Amino acid sequence: MGPEQRGKVPSRLWNVPNVLTMFRIVLVPVFVWLMLVDGSRQGLLRWLAVGAFALAMYTDQLDGQIARSRNLVTNFGKIADPIADKLLTGAALVLLSVLGELPWWITIVILIREWGITALRFVVIRYGVMPASSGGKLKTVLQTVALGLFLLPLRSIAPAVPVVALVVMLAAVAVTVVTGVDYVLKAMRLRAEALKAR
């Protein structure tokens, strides 16, 4: 690797999408701290936690758009971006369950699926890449909306919000499980086809 090529590596790694991804990871402990300090009082700190969650989710969408439009997709981004997403949604799920606002079984089912499929992607990557499906994207949208509704401190002034949040979350759980099974089947087919081609 020549001097010019070496000079391009840092700029390739420290591009805008990757910086946004790292910023999202930094936001996770901030979000956790705000939620824990607020507890279930649902005061100003809870609103700040909602703001941190919303900002993190916005950077998730933004860094993907920038990376694709400017051809700034990197191996670091491919690995760090989904990890950042899982850390944020996982933290929100666990905190809501700890605070007694979300049933633990929902958190456990979603976390097993999310981290299980992430591990599966790494296992089968030597056989090929499993792209995100339309179902997977729908799952992400439903989870994000449901978590956002659960996080909003509106129980006292809008009692219907928790009901709507639970309905959306149950839909998210259903799509999460179905797409999880679909990814497992795709991984099995991908491995079988790769072995057959050898």
C-alpha cells in the first residue's frame, strides 16, 4: 500500500456515516442514564430520554442515506451500524421492562431474535451476505414506533397511548418472529447452495 492509499484509509473510516454511527453508540448510555434517573416519574428527564432515542433513530436513517448516496459504505459501517441499532433498541426494551412498563416476555422474544439473527449473519457470511428483507424493514419500523410510544410520558394526559403502544408492539413481535424464522431458512438455503457449488 502506497503513501497515497494509506492517506485515504483514515478519511474512509472517519467519514460522516461512521461518525454518525459512533455518535449513536455514545447516545445509548446517555439514554440509559436519563431513563434510570427519571425512573417512572415521567418528568423532564423522560422527555430528554425520548429526545435522545429519537435523535439516535434519526441518525440511523441519515447515516444510511449518506453512505449509499455518496458511496461511503465501509466494512466498519456494515458491522457497527447494526450493533448500534441493537444496543439502542435493546436498551429501550430492557429499561421499559425493568420499569414495569413492558412485559418481560416481549423483551426476551425480541432480544433473542435480534441477537440470534445478528450472530447467524456472522456465521454464514463466509457463504454469502443475507440482505435485509422488506419484512425485516417493516419489523424495524414497527419496533421503533412501538418503543417511541412506550417511551412517551403521556400516560396521565393520554391514557389511550399505552394501549396503542401495546397493540403496535404485539404486531412488531409477530413480524419479528416471522422474519426471524425466514432469515434462518434463508441462511440454511444459502449455506446449502454454497456447499453444493464447491
